[in-house]
Amino acid sequence: MSTEQAAIARRAYETLEPFHVLAYFNPGLGDAQTDLGLDGHAFYVGARGAPMGEATGAVVAAAFYNFSPALIESAWDRARAVGLEKVAERRYAMLDEQYRAILGDACERITPLLPEYEKAVGGLPVSGRPLGAARASTPIPDAPHLALWRHLSVLREWRGDNHIAELIGHGLDGIDAGVFHEAALPDPTVRRRVMGHRFFLLTRGWSEDDWDASVDRLARRGLVEIGDDGHRLTSAGFDLYQDIEARTDLLTGASLGTDVADLIERTRPFVKPVLDAGVLPGTSKKS
């Protein structure tokens, strides 16, 4: 495994992620949920987990990892009652509308990238990577922007499975992994995406008691210290955080290779309009 491959894997994640997460943050979500009679959790779980087919809620919860199993199983049951195929189709319809509104005629210029992405994600090893394998089994849509979203989602879920493997190897279960990641860092210059205490509990389905118990467990391991303004990673915790991120990049980069570096750069012009649309958290609309 080379540091160059790891660096490319990190660049792929940071560069391409906004295109993928439009599925979870866009103005069409409300209408999509209303049309199916689903709340936000059921639509999210049903759409993301649909490629897993008629699995039990426990299996889906295991794959989602840092979510409360009770939340996932309940949301999954509601999505299954509507029909997983209907949920998946409605999400693609939502994404089609959103990408056309944001990218306009640029949607067609995505086409030349697609064979390279299909080759890149088609060669990824999926053994032990349930969400990546499930998404990789889905058909490729005809619309170029939806095909790109599908390929980037394979890559995103596959990388996430790699990350979960590292979390498991370092003894961090679902709630502990989330609380560990949400801790303040000793080095505030390190860039990362966090949700914050309140939003993490709201979206992941854990309680305040669950959060507090996790903080206590992490503190007993010497990974966090508790202060008046919350919890912060200790030096040992920060070392572990950096090790998990580095090992995730190494594992991802080893299979992704270096040939995708140019492809990532050629995808940037289609990611920037998504950021400039101002619909993703932490972004604002650019004129």
C-alpha cells in the first residue's frame, strides 16, 4: 500500500462526496417523502438500504453501524411496507429533478466520464463490504447524472465499509464510533465533517443516556477527557483517530489505485455547482 494511493483515496472522498450526499440534502426530499407516506428516517433507510433487498431489519442495522438498531429496524419495516423498489425509484426521480435544476445542460457532459467510473467501481473487491456490494449490484441508470451518482455511491458505500472494518478492529462499536468522531480535537486545524451532539442523536436515534454512557466508556479507555463544554480526544484518542483515518485511506487506495487521480479532477466541474447551489449543510448559494 502506497502513500500516493492513500492520498488519492482521501482526495476522492473529499472531492466527490458532495455529489453523492445531494441524495440526503435537497429541496425535493419533502415531496418525495410525502408521496410515499414515509418520514425522513424511513425514506433514508429504505432508499439507502433498498439494494440489500428483503433483508431483516437486524441485517440492515448491522450494515448502517453507527445508527441505533431500534431506529433502523423500525424505519426499515415502514419502508418495506411501501415497497423498496418504489422508494428507490422515487429517490432517483428526486435526484433527476435536482441534478437537472443544478447542472442544466452540463448533465450531458458527464457522459465521457462514465466508462472510466464503471471500470473503477466494477473492479472493487466487495467481499466483507455489504453496503458496497449491494449498491454495486444495482443497474446503471440511463441518465448520465444518475449513472454518475450510482457509481459514486458504490464508491462511497464501499469506502464506508472499509472504515467500519477499521472501527471494529479498534474496538469502537456503533454508538462509540459516533461519539468518538464527534469529540472535539486537540488540533482544531484538522479538517473533518461533524454533525454535532444534537443532530447526531436526532439522526442516529440514540438517547442522551446512550451518549453519556458512551462518553464514559471512551473516557475509561483514555480516549477522551470530559470537560464543562463536552468531551475532547486525548492525545491517545487523537492518535487513534488519525490511525483509523489513515488506515481507511490505505485500504481504500490499495484497491482504487492511482489511475483515478485524473478522473477525480475531471469530475470537479460537476461537483462545484452542487456546492454552489447552497442546499448542502455548510454551503450557501453562489450567484
